[in-house]
Amino acid sequence: MIPHYYRSEEDLLEEAFRIVIRNKPKIRIELALELYKNKKASLAKSAEIAGLTTIEFKEILADRGIKREIEGDEIPEIDKKIKEVFG
């Protein structure tokens, strides 16, 4: 039975998920780690989701042996920018 202030079971489940994530930091960190490992979120976004600084999140990655992906432009894009600047 769904309380009357939820429009649907989906709304109820979404609210329950938000409450759990908000109140359980370990679950929030695990979620952020999974998003990062599966390349669904950047390092900065994952740290934000975890409720940590990027430095703290990097430390957790290192502690767990999770290799960090270096974010940035691809080599051809860098070469293009160099040619644009230096001719």
C-alpha cells in the first residue's frame, strides 16, 4: 500500500533510495566508486556524489587498488591545438 502523498510506487522507491543514500555515507561512497569504475561519472563528480573532496576520493581509490583514469584531451586533439597555436 502506497501512502497517499506519493503518486506512484516508483516515486516512493525513489524517495526511499534518496533517504538511504543521504543517511548512509558508506553506501554513497560505494555508489560513487561504481559510477567511477564504470566510467559513468568523472573523478570530480564521483567525489561529489561520495560527499568527499577529490583528494579524499583519490585516497579511497588508491586504498582499494582502483586505477585512476587520467582525464583530458586525446592526443590528436592536443596535436591540433598545438598546430593552431604554433602554426
